[in-house]
Amino acid sequence: MNILYILILLIITASSIINSIKWGRFAQREHYLPGSVTRFYFRWVRTTFINKFLFFISLIFFVISLWLYFAPIFVIILTLLTPLGISFKTRTGDVNITERLQRVNYLYYLFIVLISIVSYLTGYGYIFALLANMFSFFIYDQCLKILQSYEKNISKVFVNDASIKLNSNSLPVVGITGSYSKTTTKNVLKQILEQKNSTFATPESYNNRLGIAKAINENFNQDHDVALIEMGTYANGEIREICSWVRPHIAVITGVAPVHLERMKTLENILDAKSEIVELAGSVVINGDDELLLNEARLWTNQKQVYDCSTTSNEAAVYVEHENNKHDIYIAGEYVTSVKGPKLLQLSISLSVGVLLALDLNINEYFTNLKSLDKTEHRQNIIKSDYGHSIIDNSFNSNPMAIDFSLATLSQLGNEKSKRYLITPGLIELGSDQFSINYAFANEASIVVDEAIIVGYTNKRSLISGFEDNNIPCNWYPNRDEAVAFLNSIVESDDIVLFENDLPDHYP
């Protein structure tokens, strides 16, 4: 019988170790925040009745296993397969097997093995190990918590190297943050500055502490004339910590919106977190159309040079007017120059001109040979599919502020034969406003779209309700692949398809 116990114990242990593939992906997607794995596990459990049912059944089999030797096998199978929808294979991008992820996994393996040993030595057979198997997501979270301080300490050298490298030749550093358009503004500003300057910019959306340090250590060199650092945040204090070693001379805030409300709770908290970028900066460039931000900026004017940049008011320090794919640039109400580019770039161009003013640069010199400005990848890019229809690709991290642009673009494209489709999982990380904002999104989209295709469980109820209340046909699919397969079966060459946002694969 001891042999049977040991065999079952080994199977349980192996199963728990295999589960780390799922939990590691959750942890990495959520920036290794302790508690994130458990939170997302139960988000998946709550998603469908079948997942709730299977979780309950696993608890029953755990109790039965106190008397029946083979009951643990059913528990093992359930923990490997559930919650349904979570696969061991990634969907939206491979997990990066970093040293940090390896350390978390090794600690997790150690705990699992030790629990199995204790389970056997105490004479309780496999019970403790089976309990650890059922709640392996919680154990993974505890490993994240234990290693949190250690990870921050060992990364200090890495971050210090980046700080020394960045600040060694006293070049101007521009820090960019905001709830939206950070990456687009960074890329637009880089295109402008590179007309005359060697410009370093953090790549893609590398905007957290370690991502910024990694980019600087690997790609920054002493030939650069200016540095553009994008900064994101999930909590108060994160931007302040980044600024302590990046030391931006100019701070750019693109705007404050209900993004990451799930973590930040209120717009005021988001404003406070974003405003940390101002503390060390001598000049501040802000979205002058954001009333909340504009009111906050009045507190800075005695100590900072503040440039308000607008897309609506000619009375702002910088005003950019868009018409017929052309942006007319005004400074202090006076026309200066123009540049071609889509309307999506209007705010980013305005903020970029504000940065040029803060750097005391001649605006005309940077725009003389600049024929047009390009959009960032997956931000309302218009492409032709293999099926002949047009696609508006706004699949990267959409937000409430981007929806108007996307829907306007959708309405403008096509002809009288065109049918307009929307494929979307909705918007995420909106906390208690999740339902209402997505319902409003569906209401707004109903004015433009002929048919909606909803992806995933996260916003299924709110989006379907919004479209059905407006008599817009909609179909729901659990994942993007099935949604696209359905679209391809009905779409015609004159049709227009808007892809609005994409769920990370740890979201249901």
C-alpha cells in the first residue's frame, strides 16, 4: 500500500509542477504582482457555470479522497484541465523565460516538493500534497510575495547601470506618461526629433522600471542627443521611483482617463500617479484639453514652465488643427507650419511641438523636410486582407479615448455596398465601471456598425446587451480565432472590419 501512496504522491507532485506553466504566464502578464495569479484564477472560475461546477466537484473529490485511494486522480485531472479556457499554450505571445521567472518557478517547485515530503512523513499520505495541488495558484502567489523584495534588490545594480549610462553626458531626457497615447506620442516625437538629432526612445511599450532599464542598458549610447522615456504605472509611487533615476528634464502627460481603474480605483488616484513625473522636471507639457489635468497643472505654474497643448483651442500654448489629412500647427495663436498625418496623431503632434518649445528648438527647422508622420503599429492601421476587405487594426490595448477615432474611421471608409463589422472583446481593467463603459461602447458603436462579433467572456454580457438594445446583430465566440473564422465565412470584398482591442491570453 505504501507503494501506491508513493505513486499517487508522485503523480500529484508532478501535476502541481506542470501547473506552473499556467501560473507563470499569469504572473508575467501581471508584472509579477503578488496576488495576481489567484485573482485571475477565480476570474476564470466565475466566468462560466461549468468552471464553477468543476471547481466544486474538485472540492468534493478532495473530501472523498480521504477514504478512496483513487479519488486524487480525478482531482489531478480537474486541476490540470480547469478552469476551462486556460491552455498551457500561449495565444497572444510567448512567455519570456527570464531569470526572474525561473527563480519564481524554482521556489514554487521547492515548496511543492517539500509539501509532498511533509505530507508523506506526517502519515497523512497525499492529503497535504493534494491540497497544494488544488490551490497551487495560491502557492505561486506566495512565491511571488516572498521574492518581491529580493527581486527589487538584485535589480538595483541593473537599474543603477542604466541611470549612470543615461545621465553621464547630461543630454535632455523627456519622460512621457498618461492613460493613453503614450507610445504614439513617443513615436511621433521621435520621428520629429530625428530630423536633426540622434534620438533614443524606449522600444514598443517598455514602460516599467525593468523594461526601461533593459532598453537603456542594451540600446542607449553616448552618440544620442536626446532620450525619450515612456513610463507606465499600476500603482502610486512607481513613476516617482522611475523618475528618481531617469531624472527627466521635461515631463509629458498625455491625459488622464478611466484606464486601470481595476487597480487605481479612481480618476483622482490615476491623476496623482501620473503627476509624479512632474516632480523632478523643469518643464511640463500637458494635454490642455483634459480639464482634470489642466486644473492640476495650475499648481505647477509657480515652479515649472508649463506648456498646454490642445486640439480644440487656439488660445493654448500649442494648437494643432486637423483637416484633410493635414495638421496645421499654431504657437501662441500664430500659424507656424503644417505636416501630413492621420487625425489619430493630432494630440501627439501637439504634445510633440510642446516638447520642442520646452527644448527651445526652432519648430520650422524640424518640419521643413518632414513630409508626413506615421502611425504606431496596431493603432488604427488600415490594411487589406487576403479576402479583399479592408481592416482597421486598433487591436493594441484600446481605451475609452480611442473608441471615437476608431468608429469615425470605420464610418468614413467603404461605399454604399460596404457592410461594417466590429470584432472586439471590449475594454478591460475598468473596475466597477466595467459594465457601464462597455455598454456605452456598444451603444456608440451601434450608430456605425452593421454587425458586431464579441470575443471572450470578460465583457460578453455588457456588449451583447448594448448591441441588442440597439437592434444590431451580434455573435459571440469564446476566442479570437473562432471569431475570425466566422467573419471570414461571411465577409465580402467591399466590407470594412474594425478590430478594436485584443485580450491578453490570461483574460477570459
